[in-house]
Amino acid sequence: MAGDNQAAEGPSSTYSYKVKFGQSLEGSFQELTGMDTPTPTAYRSGDSQGRLLTKMPGQPKATLTLKKGVCSNDTRFWDWYNQVRMNTAPRDRVEIYLQDQTGRTQMNWLVKNGLVTNLQVPDLNAKGNNIAIESLELTYEGLEIKSV
């Protein structure tokens, strides 16, 4: 039936997210949340007559959560995360690629000035060779959609 076929080919079973942190660090994740970019507002002194305060847009800041990911056979991810913890890593660009089951990029986002704020790892298993990431939270200051 058509309905059964659509359920089997749904996005959760056929798509994944490839994520590049900075210039050379890559990982793959199954879920992303927090792609909205709320713009905070602030009151500032008004310049026009009759207005004492004017409500102006502020610097947007948001949190992106990447879930169920791996960075295979590489210690660069942990080296980078330790730099973040020691406050020696700069905020950096993060590129996110939505990929289909063949590995072709379907959509691409650029996260501006990303900084890791939380990392949660599951229990590790000595039989595996991947670095497992349960969730990774990034704060960021801007988000744009790039052409594919």
C-alpha cells in the first residue's frame, strides 16, 4: 500500500546529518534540534522627540542540540572539546549537511560563532571503535542556509 511505503521511506530512516566543526573536524548525527534563531530585544535611549526609550533588536543567541553522533577513530574531537573547556578554543563556524541514504547533500546550514556548552556521552563499550556522543549542545550567534 502507498501508506506503508511512505512510512518505510520516512526522513528518520533515510537521512543523516554530517557536521563539520571548524576546518577539519567531522561527525555524523541522527538528530538536530534548536535550529530557530530568536532575536532578543533591548531598550535603548530614543533619539526622537517624545520617546525616552526605543526597543531595538539585540544580538541573536540560540542553542543547537546534536544527538546520537559519532566521530570515528580520532582524538581530534576530544582535543577540541578540551580546548573549549579550558577556554582556549575560539568560537568557530559549524557546517551542517542533511544527507540522503546515498550520501548526497540535500540541504546545508552554516552556524556562526558556535561554542560547545554541554557534552553528554553514553556508557562506552570496549568492543566498539567509535567515539559516541549522546548529545552535544552549541550556542551560536547566527544561522544561514547555504545553497547546495
